[in-house]
Amino acid sequence: AAYMNSFIKNPSKPQVELYNLVLLIYPNAILNFFETRVNRCIDIVIPEHMIAIEYDGSYWHQDKEADLKRQNILESLGWKFVRYMDYIPSKDKLYKDIENAKCKRDC
């Protein structure tokens, strides 16, 4: 557990705000989920639907190519992504985005 926790960084305030919003819709969402198969951490996941939700602050996410490569690796394992760049969506927008991602996975 200590090894896995060494990969987990402290979440940003917007990431925590987004997580709290996700919890209103999916109470079993997980913050800073560590995907052991590829040693990658995902900001927020809804495990039963394999939905990955990322908050991308422009300061930390300047390397779009690296972010896309990481996303492609995780998508190859079945994760479907929802991303927000520098903003927290409304609850309704978040719900719609999650439903769209679920449909890509489950429909």
C-alpha cells in the first residue's frame, strides 16, 4: 500500500471540488485511483462503469501529448474519459458527460 500511495499526489482544490460533485451522482466514486496494471493514477473514477474523470489545470497539463499518450494507455484497458480543462461543470453537464461516456462503453 505504501508503494502504491507513493504515486498518489495531493489532489488540487478544483479536483476535490469536482470529486465532491461526482459524489452527488455516484457516491462510490474514487479520488486518485491507482491503476495498478500500468502504474498510472486517475483523478476520479466511477469503477462500475470504468469512467475516468480528469480535471486538467492548465499549469500542470501543458504537455498535451503526454496527457493523450497516458489517456490512450488507460483507454486500451477499457477506461472511458471525461475531461475538464480549468473549469468545474454544472451538475447537469457532469451528469450528461458521464452518461455519454457510459454509452460509449456500455451501449
